[in-house]
Amino acid sequence: MARELVVAVDAMGGDNAPGIVVKGVEIALVRHPEARFLLCGDQERLNPLIDASPRVASASAIRHTPDLIAMSDKPSKALRRGGSSSMALALDAVKAGEAVVAISAGNTGALMALARQRLGSMPGIDRPAIAAIWPTMRGESIVLDVGANIEVTAKMLVDFAVMGEAFARAVLGLTKPSVALLNIGTEELKGNEGVRTADRILRAAEIGMDYRGYVEGDAISAGEADVIVTDGFSGNVALKTAEGTARLVSSYLSSAMQRSLFSRLGAVLAMGAFRTLKARLDPRRVNGGTFLGLNGVVVKSHGGTDETGFAYALDLAIDMAQSRFAAEIAERVAGIKSAVDAVEQGGAGEAASSGGDAGGGPGIEAIGLG
């Protein structure tokens, strides 16, 4: 089972589980017939859903547990009492080598806390980060962190840059992704000390990274860099703002097309273009954030997604499982250590952007993908 493409699924995680989870697996199997799924959850609820889908039944096994982690549970509670939950069993399957990736639409904070507890961080990585795929005018970019770490240090931002670059190669198929730090301006003296120190380290590092310096918020959607690095607070706010803006534009456009007889006629004539626009604005197409920096691959789906969105998150999980991004991250982290040491010895230090301590807890009680 270890070398098969097995995906461990928290079948009880999310607002609409387990129904949309099983339906999402069915959709994903059409695109990835070689995949197999280990569904962790309550077999009494899962069996009728699986029996209704011969495709899922032939490609899935159930690991039974009646326990689940609620969307409202705090990470600390998940650590104390979630050891036999569907989420924990999915992570344990990755740790044991029974699966190559775990996925959950459940509680983000709990998933990060349990993933760190169960899998641990990669050597040299202070904190894992959540990376999201972001639609842009040029195609797609990677933004991280989007919710795992509210407070970050310069070293953590450097780690995020290294991890994001490897992730972009694995998922976007880029040979040499460009990397930039999100800042409030592009001038050298803009930003807090943590961001400025991270900038100095990345400029000094000799690892062949295409580092572009600072970019502002509007550069994310413009696609000015393939990887945008920021703290989890700013990244999560930007992500939720972009999703809300996409829904607002869709709503405005729909209202405008219904305003008069001529506008409705124009809508009919432009129906093909509107379908394309609707598809591009659909947040389900980029559903799924990947936890980078763990000793194992973990993907987080939006908690309120439907089966289509969950299937896209499964696509991402399968893509990650088939890549060697973890090995690339380890190589890059080892290569950048000398640059970090040089900047520290020069007196720059590792100032935390908000006073955070890299050795502390997950920093995810108040924020997440939802």
C-alpha cells in the first residue's frame, strides 16, 4: 500500500461532510483512476454513500472511527482529545507510510496542530506554512503563508520563500519560479525589520533563486511574481478579500445583465464569454491549501466547499504526492543556511515582525482557511 498512490481522507471534516467528500472522491477518480483512497470516519455514515457509488467502492477502504473534530474546536483541544479522530487517523496513515498524502476540509487550526504533532517539521524549518494557488492575469501564482502563522520572523519568511519556490515547480511546472516578498512599498527601506532582514538574506543567498525583491498587494493578481511570500495574517486577509471581490464582481455583472431588455439580449449574445469569466472567477477551481514544511504532504480544503471544490483539492493532493518538492525544500534549506548566518553575524538579527517566537506554538488559534 505504501508505494501506491493512496490518499488518506478525513471523511468527516468540513461543513458538509461526509456527503461532499465521497462525491468529491468520485469526481477525482474520473481524472485520476489510478488513485486509491483511505476514508477515515464513521463507517455507519460512510457505507451508504460508498455503496451508492461503485467507482468509489472499488477504489476506497474505510478506517473506522466515530470521533471527529468540530469546526469550532480549538487546536489545543484537538491536541488533547483528537488522537482517535478522523483527522488524526488520516495523518497517522501518512506517518505510517500507508498513504502518500492526507487531506481534510476540517478545522484549519486543529489540522495544523495535529499535523505538526503527528508528522513533525522538516529539518531546518521553524514553522510550516500554508500555500495557496492564486489566479492571476498571467496564469497562476503561489501565495504563502495564508493562515498558519500570524507572527513571523525573518528566518521564517526565508523558509517560506524556499518552500514556495519548490511548490511552484511541483504544481505549476515552472523551471525557475520568480519569488518576491509582499510589502507596503517597493523601496528598500519600506516594511518592518523582519521583512527587511529576510530581503537581505535572500539577496545574499547563492542558491540560484530568481528573487525579485518587494512587491505590493496589487502585484499578486497581476502575476508580477510566481511566488509571493508574506505572514499568515496578511496572506489570509488578502485571500479572503480576493474571494469576496470575485463574488462581488460576479454579482454586479449578473445584476447589470438583467437591468433591461437590451442588456439581457447582450447577455445572450455574450453567453460564451460570460461562461468563461464565471469559470475563471470560481474559487472552487483553486480550492486547497498545502501545508509546506512537514515530514509528509497535507492538503487543506475549504470547510464550506462542495463536491466540485473538494475534487479540485484532491487533484492538488495527488499532484503533490507525485512530486519531489519535499526533497527540493530540504536541499534549498541546507544551501541557504550560510546566508542566514552571515546576515545574523552582521548584526541584522532575526527580528520578528510582530514579536513572535519561532519556537512557540502553531499560532493558528484565530485564523485559518475556514
